Amino acid sequence: MFPDTQRYKCFGCGKSGNVFMFVMEMEKIGFVEAVEHLARRAGIRLEESGGGGGVARCLEANLTAQEYFRKAMRSPSGEPARDYLVGRGFDGALSSLFGLGYSPPEWQGLMGFAASKGVSEDALVEAGLAVRSERGRAYDRFRNRLMFPIRDARGRITGFGARTLGEDKPKYLNSPETPVFSKSRQLFGLFLAREAIIRSGTAVLMEGYTDVLAARQAGVENCCATLGTALTREHLRVLKRFAREVVLVFDGDEAGKKAAERSLPIFISEEMEARIAVLPGGMDPFDFIRERGGEAFERAVSDARPLFRFLFESMGAALDLEDPFQRAEAAERLAAII
């Protein structure tokens, strides 16, 4: 470090630069994020343009909502959420680590709490936490649901995933698109997993919230999940900041295999290595970990096959790959995917 010039030089890897480049390298973030990070540390308020004020409003609204959901989780009204977690085998420490919460069934419970904290109705609507009816009356979007706060790679709460604890549809409901939240970019659990991902060079990517919780409780820390949506290029661009490769652990059913098939062109376009761990009997990661434990799951991840080979072998399962014509057919099917 050279304080007089505000530059750094690493004599191990050879990298050098200014304070912004140092933060970008250490925190694995972009330039704009580095500027915001340093401004917060220095107590400097940045002027936002182009509607950027919505970002600050949404982040504040999400923090307020998280406070509300966590208080509800610890209150008597949060018993349904606590019972659900216990029934799934999750302990209180894990719930606290991920900041899980509960949204009570009241139609305007969050709105009242937010108003007491100085957060406006408009801010809640903008953040996707409240919905405004055709008559202009606003109400809470999430009611009687187990709440999963979704954090970006910097730890900011950008949105929520919510599982119903009743008969409401859909079973899982995510925040809508907002100035800070997009399902095509967000990955559940990434903030907690990123140090383990950097150490191992591998990101284990699953499909569900409870898959990540089960893996973490079993001691597997480099796991994150998409939010009930298909893997996108934006997901991989986020993961490339931390990982050299991705191991897919999708559900072992036909839908999971189709999801792996759709992901191949994305990995190729982003020039990122990918392997796939196939769990036996069509099991999903949650069931596999609960039945066989974390060590068995780690072995499955370690034994993961290259995605290209997996798809070729899967297509060839119904074909005789010793026959040159059928082998050519398998290659043509794979080429069509790519």
C-alpha cells in the first residue's frame, strides 16, 4: 500500500492499481459498486440520477420489511413458520443465519409498521412489498408466508422469496421486478456462500431455497440457488466474479434434466466450466442431504460429470453409441441444443 499516492501493488500476483481497483478486486464487485462502497465508508452522500433514487428507497423499504418479518417470526404469531422449519429439520441458528422471517396474515400489517418507521406507502409499492388495488388502496403483498430475504453479493436485501404456510397459490412467491431486484440476476444464498466459493473455486448451484438451507446446515457452504427461474447469462456473470466452475445439482427428475439441457448454451457463451451432479432416484438435494448427509452430498458434487458429457450420454442412453449412425444422431441432437 502506498498511502501518499493511494495506490497498491501485490508482489505475489503482480496486480496493482488505485483504491477503486483494490476494492473491486478484494470485494469482487464492479466500479460503480466500489464507488458506492467507499462513499459509505467515508460518509459521503452520492447524488443519484436517472431515477436512481428508487434504489435507495427500495433498499430502505426492504430493510424495514426484514425487521418486521424477523420480529413476527419471534412473536407468538410466528409459530406456523417456526413449526414448518422444525418439521423440515432446520434449527434456530440456521434461521438466524439466513434471516428467515414470517409475514403475518394481516392485510396491512407491514404497511402500518413501515409507516411508524417513516417509510411511505409509495416506497413499499415501488419495492414490491405492497400492492395497490384498482381503487387505489394498498395492501401487503406477502401474507402468512415464510420469508426468505434475498441478498445481492454485497449483502443488501434486494427482495424476498415467500413460501405459503396455508393453501394460497402460488406456493412460492417472489418479489416482482423492482429497481433493485431481478430474478434473472439474483441468487439465493450467494452472499453467505461467496467466501467458500472463492476458496474452492466452485459454486454449487441448486434450484430451491430449502436445498441451500439443507446444504448449509450439513456443512456444505459453497451453495446458492436460482429463484425458481431458469439459469440465465446474468446469473453466470455474477458467479464468474467468484467461481471458476459451476456444479449444477438440479432435481433428478425429467424437469431437472431439461433445465440442465437448457443451460449448456449459456455456459458455452459465457466460457465457463460446468459439471452436473446427478442424484439417484430422482431425488432433490434437500431429500438427498436429509437421507444421506452432507458427506454423501459432497461426494456427489466431487463426482459430478462435465455437463457436455452428461448430456451426450443421456441422449445416447436410448441409442447404440457403438453404431456410427446412432452416434451421429446423438451428436446432431446435442448440436441442436448448442
